[in-house]
Amino acid sequence: MSSAANQSTPQAPPAGRDQNNLLGLDYRAEAGRLAKPVRPIIDVHTHIVGGEAARVYGEVAATFGVNLTYSQTPLPDVEPVRDVLGDRIRFIACPTWGATDRGFAFRQGYVNDLPIFRDRYGAKMMKIWNAPRLRDFFPGKEGADLVTFDGAWRVRQLEAARDLGMSVMVHVADPDTWFSTKYSDASKYGAKRDHYIGLEKMLDRFDMKWVAAHMGGWPEDLAFLDGLLERHPNLHLDCSATKWIVREISRHPVDRFRAFMNRWKGRILFGSDIVTSDDHVRPVKHNPAHPKSDQASSPQAAFDLYASRYWALRILLETGYEGPSPIADGDLMMVDPAAFDQWSSPRLRGFSLDKDVLGELYRGTAERVLG
């Protein structure tokens, strides 16, 4: 594959390809061309839902060297996934996102679910999702007890997790591209830096182990992440949210990102943020109850969807590749619609990380943090 910068003009995809395989790759063959991972990979950040989709995901994971997955699967959906993946999956406690009474599900309902996740399914970690768009679900003053990171319900949930001996995964902030577009109303969403004020208070207040997803929510700013990790020794990061990570990490100079990963070896974990759904393996129309249901509509398309994330991340971390990502990235069009369209993808730059860094990233750190 030839080297290429960001696609700068709108282009239609070649026939038979989709937004998860713009380059027309045979992902099974591509996995065979990659070197065997330095250690079997633990993916600490997925959302596996649906027994049929779990079967496809299980094949993808095995193909790319992932032998253990931690999934944020809502409680009602755990059994079908566990039946398929068995001891290859562990669960991270999370709210029941699709509950009819979302206010209860995100507050007391979540507190009620935590001991069930731990005692019945062995969960050792809970998730706090505090993305800026939580303000759309719980607007105004009545949502402050949940939306504010150090609000009353967040404190109760963290106290419950601490008492159960659980660690914490957290989603804080979102891409810079979103703050310049969909979050441009600062009176509602605040500035990006504002979202870390409550987080840092809670990191100091609760000394259990924390994992901040998506490179801490700020892969665009490695200096900020340096400071965050320096201030909070109980904090770790994962590299999930593949499109976001590929786009922003690839923009950093090679020496800078390699130095960051070397410095923080043992504090960063591998994650993909793969989201599965049985809708992905069926020829159905968009399901409004699942915002990503239209990403695939057959077993092969689902395979490519999930495989594209592992291929892109391993290429980014292990190789010296420099060229287009095979995954269309809508953030490009959102920021600059004159230059990009729904088929545009960013440049993907490989960083060829050292084997000892990869070993910690892929497995060692997860074994220590997640037990």
C-alpha cells in the first residue's frame, strides 16, 4: 500500500467496499502478515452485545491475537455473550443504557447493579460514563447530581464500588473536533478542560485504581496527559476509540509519541472500543435503539467492522506504515465539509513501539490493574 496523506477531496468508495474497509483489505490475510503479538493481547475496552455478534467478534479477536476481552455489557445482555465467549470474556459493570427509566438506571439502579455484576459475573471494575453529551440526557439543574463528575450520585456510586473492592473506568471529555462543532455551546457543555476538574477531585478522593478511556479523553494533547499522570499515580489510560486514536495520535511526531509511551510504560492499557450488535449480522434497517446498528448488515461486514479496529491499532502501534486508514472518519467532514465527505479517512502513521512497551501495553499492565 502506498503512503498517502489525508484524503483531501470527496471520493466514492470502490465497488463492494464499505466504510470499515476503504482499502479493500482481506483482514484475515492481513492478520497473518502481522507479526505474532509479543504477548497475547488483553482488550480492556469493548461493548460486546448479542450472541450472534459475539461469535463473529470471537473469531476476529482470535485472528488478531486477542485472547481476553473486558466488555461493558449491560446486565440484561450478559448471559448470551458469556454463553458464547466463556472464559475469553470478563465484564465491566455499567448502567443499563437502554432502560426506559434512564434517571433511575443511571442513579440508584446502577448502585443496585454493582454487587450483581461483582458477585454473579465476577466484575472487578465499574464504568462511569461522563461524556459531555450526558448533559443532553439530564439537562439543567436536575441533572447536576449526575452530570457533575463529583456530584452526589457519582460519589455514591464510587463509594459503593470502593466498598465492593472494584476499580473504575471513566469516560471524560470527547474529541477536540466535537468541542469545535457539536459542543460549541460552552454555556451548556463547558470548555474541554472543565470536564477534568471534578475527575481530578475524585481521583484524589478515591484511591482505587482508575482507567481513563480513550487516552484519558485527550489524545490530542500529550503534555496534558503527562501532567494528569504525574498528579495521579492511581490513574491509568487505555488506547480505545480506534478512529479517534488513529486520527489524533498519527498527527504527533514519531519521537514525541514514542517518548510518551516509553515514559508511561505500565500506565497504559490496550483497548479498542469495539461495539457489537446482532443487528450487524442481519440484513435489517437502522435500529433507533442502537445508534451503531447500521455499521454492518451481514456476518462478513460485521467481521470487517470489528477487524478494522484491531488492524488499525496494531498497525499504529507495531509497524512503520504510513498511509490512509481503512476506516472512514466522519469527524473530518464534520470539521471541514468542503474538503471531506462520508468516505474520507485520515492518515494512519505507525510508531513501531519497542517490544517491552508493547508487552506491557498488550498484557502486563492489564494483568496488574485488572487482576
